[in-house]
Amino acid sequence: MEEKYKYPSLEILEKTPKSGVWYVILNRPSRRNALSHDFFIHFPKALYDLDHDPDVKVIVLSAAGNHFCSGIDLSILGSTASNSGSGEALRRQIMAMQDAVTALERCRKPVIASILGACIGGGIDIITACDIRMCTKEAFFSVKEVDMALAADLGTLQRLPLIVGFGNAMELALTGRTFSGEEAKELGLVSRVFDSKHDLDQAVMDLAQAIATKSPLAVVGTKMVLLKSRDLTVDQGLDYVATLNSARLFSSDLTEAVTAQKQKRKPVFSKL
């Protein structure tokens, strides 16, 4: 499989041709996929490319080797602080790293996190910005920053409470304790847990391909509304989706969906 996009420490490919499912694979297995400077520079660019590619319908974020992500590479923590020169410069550096993670939400295409092994520190920042999360039962998680004398600053403390509840997030963030894939399921951090990597890979592919058969316009709109509604009241959220759908109802996809149902065939939707 030839890569259409090439970035350091990332592998980007469509494993099944013309499926519309594209994989972004963290590719530093020798470092347990610790996040490097290259990651924060190139990851948002890769997501931008995939977002604007009409052949991409769903993105799967996974990792090479036995671990999803061991967090930020410790070698860059010291260099970031020593090379920043001032508190304001360091603040801008942190915000740039935050933006690289937020790129997952900014990407219109849905992103599924496929997690095995360690998902620690910055790994939690990343998966909480994904749209769907699945893991193996051997996966383990930790909001580790407190043990490094830091507060998690790339999104975990903002997104995790919305996923697992405020009290659970507070306990996990203050203790930094390790919790299992099974507990992650109980907390609602992941939607499904699997016995093996093979089972996880197959289930993620099946889910991604199922989403890829839907109207891209409807999928993108659904993601937009759900993310936007986190910050709105119910009334504001209803107003937002009414405004969005008042334009989408004129799309050819709606006509195609109705016609396909009447004709008992699979619909053929327009690309974005």
C-alpha cells in the first residue's frame, strides 16, 4: 500500500482501497509512540490534508507496535522549557501543542481511536479529542501529568470530565493511577473492549466502514452539532441544528437517501 501523504513519525494509508477509511498510525514503536516535536508540527497538517480530501470519509487513529502512546517524549519537556526564554513564549508553545490535539475536533471527518497497550499522559489528551474510542482489555490508561509535577495541559482536564463525569475525572487526574481497558469501558472512556488486537482491528474497521456508507454531509453535520452542543444550552443547540439542517435539507443526498430506500438499494452519496 503506497502512502498518499508522508509525514515524519506518522504512517497514513487506506488499507482497503476505495473504502473511504484512512488510517493515521503513530509510528515510533521503539519509543512506545511518545510524542515528539515532529508530531506536534505534522499531526495537524496530516489531519488538515485528510479533512480536505474528498476520498476520505472516516479516519482511524492507531499505533505501530504494542502501545498506543506513552505520552510526550520526556526529552522535549526539558528542551521546551529551557529554549522558550520567557513565560509568555512557553505559554505560546503550550498553546501550539494544544492546537495540534484540537485538530482532531477541528477535522470534519469522524476519528476513531484504536487503542492497545499504554495510553498515558499525552495519549489521554489525544483520545479524548477523538470521536469514538475502542481498546483491547490489556490496554491501560493513566492521566500521568500529576506525577511529573504538572497539570495536564493539552485537553484532558477539559474533555475527560465531559466523557467520564467530573468526579471520575478529578480522581483519575489527581491520583495519576493506572486503570484498565475494562475500567475505561465502565467509565465510558471507551465504547467497546476486545479480547485481542485482531478483534479490535476487525471491529474498528467494521465500524469505520459502516460510517463510511452514510452521507458524508450528514456525518460531518452530526459531528459538528454534537461538538458545538457541548458549549450550548439545549435551546441554543436546537437552534444551531435547525439552522444547519435548513441548508442541508436542500442537498441531493436527502433525495438520494429517500429514493434508495424506495428502490431498496444502497444509496450513492456525493463526496464533500
